[in-house]
Amino acid sequence: MSTGTTASVSTHILDTSIGRPAEGVAISLAARAGSGAAWVALGGSATDADGRCKDLPALPEGTTHVRLDFETEAYFDKKQADAQQDAPANRDSDTFFPEVAITFAVKPGEHYHVPLLLNPFGYSVYRGS
């Protein structure tokens, strides 16, 4: 829900390699006021069992750009370990994209839902509704 004076952001992740929501992916949110301004970390959360992150921090007034950082390496490492119960404890990660950073422009009073479609070797994002 929008406050009218600032933008708001939500996201969800679908693991397209299995056609299911991606649970437990840590997400960090940062914002800035202008393209030359410094990024300010606002906090983060993690996706729930439905792949949704419903409790991202509010954006400060004057925000013009937002960055969502998705920590995908830990998600894929856990998924692989769950699939192979006898996986070595100290193996190297096979994740091609250990993190995904999405940066987008926002306007006051609008809500931005930015879904991430994820698989081990690619990803896609779009402005949802």
C-alpha cells in the first residue's frame, strides 16, 4: 500500500528450474535520492514458503532509485544439499549467479512489485502488479 508521498516495493521469487516458489532467499533493500546520491541500506528480509517477501522496509521520502539484492548462492547451495543428502560439507558452490542485484527507478505514490524468475544459470525480472 502506498503512502502517497513515497513509493513502495514488494517482490517474490519463482524458481523456474522446478516451477515452485523459492523459499528462504535473503533480500536486502537499498535506496537513493537521485542518480548521483549514495545508496542507503534500509534493511531486508527473506522469502516465505510462497516465495514472497512481504515485509521489506519502507522507502524514505525523496527516493528515486531502489536496489534489491537477492542472495541466491545460499538458496541454491541448500537446494543442492537437500537433493544430495551425502553432499560433501566443504564443497565449492556450483552457483553461476551467487547474487542478483536489481536496480530500478521509482516515482512517489506508486507501488513497484518486482518479481524475480530464477534458475541456476539465468534470471529474469519485470515490473509486476
